Amino acid sequence: MQSHAQEYLRLRRALGFKLEYPSRALPQFVAWLQSTGAQTITTEAAITWARLSAPANPMTLSHRLGVVRGFARYLRTIDPATEVPPVGLFGRQRRITPYIYSPEEIGRLVRAARQLRPPLRAATLEALFGLLGATGMRVGEARHLSRADADLRDGVLRLRHTKFDRDRLVPLHPTTTRALRAYAAVRDRLCPKPSTDAFFVSSTGGALGYETVRSAFRLMLASAGVPTTRGPQPRILDLRHSMVVNTLIEWQRDGVDVAARLPMLSTYLGHVSPASTYWYVSAVPELMQLVAAGLHRREQR
């Protein structure tokens, strides 16, 4: 079964899927299933494994079961005894309410990163979170950015093999470019011989791991005074949501044609169409007030 799982992941990657989570979860499921002595996948076994996760919220359970379901569909063409777990066993997935950071809160997060130790870790995370807040890039896109693809003369980043294996260019604001130049100078001084060609490096000079970023993020939240005890729980991904919402707020303030600009924002974020960008829009009070005021002005004409 392990060889079938490897072949399944290989075929999916050949179709352009990144499979970061399935590539971790599926081998865990297969190893667990074999440890039970099972010869094939059953719905009962899939549910039992999915529930081993903690915390076992409906979203996590659905994601874990979805990994098994995809593999089971593939395996059933080889072993007809394979059971494919039906959808909806853990209820309907709901969109997690994002935490929308204000520009001031993003600034405090960046300053909190500056206080971390050692100095290279602080410089890397300050630059990383500043970039995420300014561009709405996915954290994986930033982590995998290579030095060769960071053009800090013209202020353009080339992101390769992103979601659905798409490449795109991300133009930077001059202030963002200057901040990245400053980081690169500090990085090269503190780590003249890194073991990676990644733009962002860890405190040991290697590739920056996601767990390193996430653990630092929790420390930064506390230091920045971002509330975590009520309402939506702040996540790194919410910087992407916040970039979209804050951009729309700025456009509404400036009186621009949002509908005409939205395809540009969609392309910038790496979406196939504006329909994907709507997922990141939240009806925060300030945005809704500006939208209502704009509708009122048009009605008065």
C-alpha cells in the first residue's frame, strides 16, 4: 500500500497539484492502517484515523478524511474491495471567519518580529511578515522564494510553481523593495555562507521552515498586543485576507471603480479569476460603511 500511495502522490503532482498536506498525512494514514493489520481501506478505518487528530474540529476532520478519500478512489481501481468514505461525514465545511488586521496591527507585528533573537531570526521574520502584509503573498510562496527570483533593482518578485503550479510576477511598492534590500544586506552580513539559495533564511542559515514561522508568529502576537481571547483567532493566512480587505477600503475611499480594478487584484494574488478573490473579502464595518456611502452618492445623482 505504501508503494501505491507514493505512485498516487506522484501522479497528482504530475497534474500540477502541490500536495503539501496530503504528502504528510497520507503516509501517516497508510502506516497507521498497516499497523492495525488491515489489508484495505474501509470507511470505518478512515473515520477512526481522522479522529486521532487533536484538535478534532470539523474542518480538520474533513481535511484528513479528504486525503484518504482521494487515495481510496485511486486505490479502488486496483483493489475493488477498497471503500471510499462518503463526503459530509463530519458536517458541511464552513469558512473560518478571518481576523482582519488593521495596518497599525500589521506594523506592530513587524516591530514585534524585530525584537526576536538571535538577530538573523529577527531580521528574517521582520522582512517576511512585512512582505506578507504588504503583498498578501501566501507564506509558502514567500518561504520558497529564491534569491535569483527577487529582483530588488526593479522591485519585482518571480513566484514559481505556486498553487496549481502557476508562475506569476509580484511588483513591489518602493518602500517594500527598500525593506527587502535592507534585509538582504543584514542577511548576507550575518550569514555569508548559507546552506540554501532561498531569499529568507533561518537562524542557522538553512531553509526557513513553516513551524519556525508559526512558533515565532505566536510570540509576535502576544508582543504586538493583537487580541487572541475573543472573536476570530488571528492566523498567518489572515494577512492575505487583510490585504484584500484593506485594499478594497482604500479603493472605496479613493472613489475608484472597484469592479474594474478587481481583476487586477485577482491576478496580483495569483487567482484564476475574481471569483476566487471573493473568498478573501470580509464585510468589516469600515468597508461596509464606505460601500453604503458610495451607493448613496450614486442614488443621489
